[in-house]
Amino acid sequence: MSKVENFENFDHKETLLKIINAFECATEFNAVILDIEGRQIIPGDCSNCVSFCEIVQNAHGGKAKCQTSYKNAGIQALKYAEPYIFMCHAGILAFAAPLMIDEKYAGIIICRNILMWEPDDFFF
């Protein structure tokens, strides 16, 4: 599987941003597009972002740990050729899907802060 070498020269970033924002509106998930190393390249609208992720990423070494979690999840999603559900290093549930452009692994779509089911009374 080949990789897209330079996302900076990709012509369709605006289209991907519109897709991510529409996805966020439809699902109420926080979604971002990352390069294959786990670095954010296209942020979502993030109107429902949880500041917890910002706090973790601003902590010493937090951003690098997030990138590693996302990179590894992207590799697993690519390996299984389907979305991969995982828990990041900070305990947040997320899923990753490989972003394929012209059959090349171009990046990772990450959806964070996922609630698998409504919490019951015991949870609270």
C-alpha cells in the first residue's frame, strides 16, 4: 500500500473540511483529519469539543502521546480495512478510519469523545 507523501500539496482540503463538518453536524461526534503520523491537518468544526483533550495535549508530552495513539489506531484501521474503535492514552473512546486518496493511504479520520450508550443511574 503506497502513501500520499505530502498532504500540504493536496488540492481538496476545502472539500474534506466540508465533509468533516457535515459529518460532525450529522453525528455530533468530534472529528478531525490527521496525517499518517497522527498530526492534525484538517480540524473539524469542534462545536461540541470537550476541553479535556485540549488539557491533555497541553500537558508535558501530551500532544506526542495523542499523536502516537492516533497513528497506531490509523495503522490498525488500515490493517483491518474498516473503522477501528480504540481508547486513547488518556482513556477517551474514539474510532479511526483510514483516509484513502487514489488508493493511497493519505491520513486518518479520527472521531473522539464517543459515547457508546447512554449512562445509567449507576454511572452517575
